[in-house]
Amino acid sequence: MQQRTRIKICGLTREADLDAAVAAGADAIGLVLYDKSPRHVTIERAAELASRLPAFVTPVGLFVNASPGFITQAVLAIPQLELQFHGDETPADCDAPARPYLRAARMAIGFDLLNFAAQYPNAQGLLLDADVEGYGGSGKVFDWSLIPRNVPLPVVLSGGLHAGNVTDGILQVRPWAVDVSSGVEAAKGIKDAAAIRRFCEAVREADARIADNEA
């Protein structure tokens, strides 16, 4: 039975954008705790934003090769924080905080996703992104046919998604969730409420089409 595709809006920096994501039906919001990103927020700012979230909307902190101490500070400031690792973190690094986490994978030609997944059995899911310089928010789409059908962990489809292509992405990949950042922005770190709404509507359209086909 097809499950509803979850939606994560990443790279939020403003209260208005967070509120728009919640109003549009997002299941999670992403807070970039990586100081080299144009969407970076401090732990203190992330905590302020997360405090606005209603029940059942999850804050997710994006980390890139962060120190254990920094991650501990973030978790203490935002007790409900889920972690998302985008750097060179080992399985031991990801498991050490003893928190739910997503592991990002860069989908390059020849990348063995099944072997990668086997190394992170405790991850709640794999966030599949384009193989580009930097970490997230590139706006680049990767070849979805690179994704094996038998990935043993839930798949979060990311990389260049927007309202115009997310329906096709869901129909082709059938991910557990989708993640968007640049595809709903007016500028880096500044979201567009109408674009967020259109994106969420496109996700629901894909789910409805799948349900109709399976009826």
C-alpha cells in the first residue's frame, strides 16, 4: 500500500518561511548548522525557529563534519532535533549522538548505494542528493535511474527538486520522503511561500495518482 510521501523543506532562516512551510503541510523543516552555507543559522537561531514548530513537525539539523561537542550543543538547545549528516561522517560518528539521523549520499555514476546503505544500518533513511561541490542546496538534479530498487533503508529524494519535477520524481522513485531547498527560494536562504505551497501540492498530486493507479 502506498504511503503518503513526507515533505521536508530545508534551509530555513526566517520565521515567515517556517510558518509558510508548516501551513503548506511540511512534515519536517531543515536548519543548516554549517557555517560555510549561505543558508547557515547558528544554534541559537535554529532553536528560536524550532520553538515555533507545532507538534508532529520535525526540526532537522544539517551537519557537515561537525565536532561531537557542537552536535551535543545543538541537541541540548533543540531537544526534538533529528540529525542529518552531509560530510565525511563514519557510521560511528553518526551513531555517537544516539539520536535519529539521516545520512546523505551523493549519487555519482558508479556509486554503490547498496554498499553505502549497509554501512549505516541505524540511519532512519538515506537522503539522495546530486554529486556537486558544496553540501546541499545546489539545485542540481541527478539521474534518478541510478537509484537501485532494493535500497534497504527509506529513501529521501533530494537534489534540484521543485514543483515542476517533484511529481515525476515521486512517480519514478517512490521515495519515502522528498527534500527541497533551492527549488522553493526567492534567494538563497529566503523562501517563497507560494513556491512552497505549489511544491507541497505537487507532492500530493503524485500521491493521488499513485493511489488511483493502485485502486
